[in-house]
Amino acid sequence: MLALKRITMINKYDQKYNRVHLLNKSKWTAIKKVNGWRHFMVKDVNKKNKTVEMFAVCDRKSMMTIDISELKPKKKWIRGWHLL
């Protein structure tokens, strides 16, 4: 029997208010380049420590761990991939 994966799509409300729930495999754009890259994807969410492990989409070796609270302000991060 095949197991179907549930794919969660971001809705306009989450994108508008930069909500940080359903973080696993979510996509983010950094306002300022981080390690030379702007577009990142969440690899792992550690709810106990309130951190997220992200990697640059173009360079999967470029990993970083940040606090979930750093994703909230739109001055640093925008949910989804955007051209800046």
C-alpha cells in the first residue's frame, strides 16, 4: 500500500502576517543575504529549543540554525520565495 504525503500549502493569511506555524519544509526569503544566499528552506524544527534548521536552496551544504522568533519580523525574513 502506498503512503501519501500530506503537503501543506501556505495561505495568504500566513504569508501576509509572516506566521511561523507549520514550519517544516516551509520556504523563506532573507531580506539581507545570509552566507551569500537569500532563499532558504526549513529542514528541521526543534520545538523544545524553539529553533529551526535551514539550508540555502542553491547550496544545500550551507546550513544554519536560528531562533523561531527571528523569522517573525518582516524586516529580516519573508515567508515564501520572493524576488527582491
